[in-house]
Amino acid sequence: MYAFIWRHLPGNVWVRIAISLVLVLAIVYALFNWIFPWAEPMLPFGDVTVDQGNVQDVQPSGGLPG
């Protein structure tokens, strides 16, 4: 797929690199501005299952045995 895109970009190698960089930046911009905010309410980031345990019940490990 990437070879197909690379072959169809116009210009020499440096122009292709610049166009590729602009395309990647545009995709990242679109993801952070539209796709991630749209998907965030559907993801379970607020469903935390970690329980608040008593800190005194936690025993430090003694390291490696032996």
C-alpha cells in the first residue's frame, strides 16, 4: 500500500518526502480534532475497576528469594 502511494506522488524524492510529511500531519490533525473526540464517549475510560484498598494491608516484597 505504501509503495503504491509513493509511486503515485508527484515530484522527486524530496518533494515526495515533503508531501508525505504533510499528509501524515493532516491525518494526525484530523484524528485528534474529529475522530478521537467522536469516539471518546464510546470508550470505557471512566469505568475503573481498581478498588481503593487499605494502604496498611500492602506488604513490601522482600526481593528475590535466596
